[in-house]
Amino acid sequence: MTIPVRQRRKPFRMSLCQTPESTEPLVVAIDGPAGAGKSTVARLLADRLEIPYLDTGAMYRAVGLLAIRAGLSDPLGEAEQIQVAALAGEHIIELMSHKGVVQVTVDDEDVSEAIRTPECALMASAVSAVSGVRSALVPIQRRIGLAHGCVMEGRDIGSVVFPDATLKVYLTASSDERAMRRQLDLQNKGIDTSVDEVKQQQHQRDLQDTSRADSPLHVARGSVVVDSTGLSLDEVVERMLSELQATSKDCLDTNGENTIRSRNYGELVRRRSAPIEEESS
């Protein structure tokens, strides 16, 4: 499924416009700091629920990549903030999601790998604090969720984008575990770095995300806080399914001991336990 973030010649409007299957689409909002496992959990949960997965962090990373290519650096001054907001409006950014794998393109260039560097992660945090960028992306995120239902993860999904989501989760983990996950993820991509370096970068990003004036990262009211330290991926997903079942009895019902069925979104099949990986946003 292709999720256009921008429609050609019509900045920041979706070309994918379907009538929602229900007046109350199933939306799961997952927020939390870097390294907590948000994207890994969100992808599998979306697969279990048979609804789209939307990595909002990829949107901000794409804008961050544009800023880096334009020669901008953090911190962004007032003039740089105006420039980065303009960049966001001048380029076509698209997300293509298939079976939990998200491909990101900028002007038809596949930047899925380019946006995953530590430098791009820090710049994504910087540009996400720019009100002009957020005001362009948040309405698109809402429209996608309302049209199709989704599992959406980021920093302000439960607090700003979908404060009335069916389920809101704040996923976190200890700083040591978050850093080790991220280092392993980078090593798997051929990027050599130490745990201490990663921890320092994550500390900087946490500070940026929690202290920005526009939509800072925090535990949204009504969120379920899940600490993934020491937990497997499957254990976290099962916790979320349990919370979803408890809060959405009108949408979900049980069908035997090992299966949950969503009347709108299909059967959820239990999967083999796996370790949590680093999230992509």
C-alpha cells in the first residue's frame, strides 16, 4: 500500500482518499523515546490487526535529510527554521508500506537507508521542533488514520495527532538497553559506533524531544505505560493486544484461547517470540 505524504502539485495533501470502514477507525498511538522499540512493535501489531503501519518519524527524517543536504545544521536559528519549513513544502515525500516494511522516497528517490543515520536522527529531532514542519505533517497523519485506521508511532501521536485513539501507549526502556539496541541496529547496517556514543546521541535527542516548545514528548493523558526492558517483542505486543481488548470490547472479542478476532480488521494470529529491535523513528 502506498501512503502519499504529498500529492504532486498539491503540497501536503493525500491523493489516497478512501471512505473509512467505520465511523470510529481502529487507531493505536505509540509514543516513546528513541530505542524503546516503537517501530518494531508497531509493525508487528499492525500486521496482527491487519491495518496500516505508519512511521511518522520517517516523515521527519526525510525533512531532516533535506535540511542536511541544504547545508543546515543543528541548532536551527530563525532563518534556518523558515528555510526548513520551505524545504518541506517544496519536495514530494512518500511512504510506501507493505507487510510492515516502509519505503521512503523524496522526489522519487529511495531514501529509506539514507534517513537512518545517527546524523539524520538528530536532524529529524531538530526539524520536528519547527512549527511550520509539524503543521504540514500532522494533518496528513490524521487523515491517513481516519481514512484507514492504523498503528501510528512517533513522539506526539497520543498527545497531539490522535488524542482520542482507541489505545494510547507510551513505550519506554532503560537508557542502557535503548543504547545497546541502537548500537546493534547500527552495527547490522555497517555503522561502527560505541554504546557510549549512542547513549550520548540518544540523550541529546531525548532532550530535544522533551524540551521543544511545539508538541514535546511526554506521557499523554490516558496512555498505558509499557517498559520493554528485558521483554521480548512478542511479550510487548501481547500486552498491547490485551490492553486493546480491554479498552475496545465493542470492537474486539475473543475467539478461543489463542486467537483474537477484530470484526473490522480480521484475525490476529499469535507469532513466535522474538527480541525487540531498535525502532526506526
